Amino acid sequence: MTRKLTMDRTLVLIGLMGVGKTTVGRRLARALGLDFRDADEEVERAAGRSVSEIFDDFGEAAFREGERKVIARLLDQPPMVLALGGGAFIDPETRAEVKARATSIWLQADIDTLVNRVSRRDTRPLLRGNDPRGVLERLLETRTPAYAEADIHVDASAGSHQATLDAILRALAAREAEV
Ligand code: S3P
């Protein structure tokens, strides 16, 4: 099934922090024989600083501006799998670009799953306070309308990353069959 899929557009993974965009994205790229890029890593490379340092030194608005530029540049490149930082698709300009030029895939998960997964790393500036669950709940509520504009919605909650990957591949095959 995998080999038959013809990817003429970049596949963009969106969703909240901790949902597994990078891990699943790497696997998806491998399955499809595409390059993988992570927008946060590209912003870090361009700035020569970590995401946390960019927030600390220049503020969130500067991070968002860098993120927007980096994503626009990546969308100019040949088809790839691209994982976005959790807030990128909320930016109207980035969302419009992604919708016009890529296939977007929203990875969804329940709050317990997200809280559990983000607790493994403390590199996310928005979660540095003492209530990551509260922050994630608020972001889920405010961001859901934008995330819901994605072309494909996949449940990434309970199962393994492999199960999420399989669900994405099934959804892509179903879309291709429709065309
Ligand atoms: C953010 C998510 C992070 C990173 C930054 C802001 C957000 O990416 O871009 O810390 O606004 O949700 P991940 O979703 O890859 O953790």
C-alpha cells in the first residue's frame, strides 16, 4: 500500500505539543521515501539558538515571525514530511500557505496522553510554569477550531506511534483513491 502512494505535495503534521508530530513524522517520511524536516529545528538552526533561548532573548512574537518565514521556505521545496511546532498552524498566514500548498494532518490526543508525553522533556517554553495540564487544556480549547481545518484528522491518543502511522497511511490511501 505504502509504495503505491504518490506524494506530489508536502505532508504537514500539526497538533499540540507532545502529540508525537516529530516521531510519527520521521516514520511517515521513512515509509514514503521522503525527506523529513522539523520546523522547530529549522528555526533553531536559522537563529543559532534553541526555541527556549529564542523565547527568552527575543520573545514569542520574534519566534513566531521566524517560524512563519522558515515554514514558507520549506513549503517552496520538493515534497517532504514536515512537522510543525504546535502553534504554527494557528497563525492565519501559515495556515493559509499550508492549506494552499500541502496536505495537512492533525494528530489529536486526549489531555492525559499529552500531559504524560510532555513530561518527558522540559524544553518547551510555554510549559515551563507549574501547570502544564492547565496550559494544554487551554491551548486545546483555543486551537481546536484552527487545527480542525486540517485535511486529515488522526487519533494519536491511545495507540503506539506505529498505529498512528498506519492510520495516516490508510487516510492518505483513501484520499488518493477518491481522486
Ligand atoms: C509551541 C510548540 C513547540 C514550539 C514552541 C511553541 C506551541 O513545538 O514550537 O515551544 O505554541 O505549541 P512542539 O509542538 O513541537 O513541541
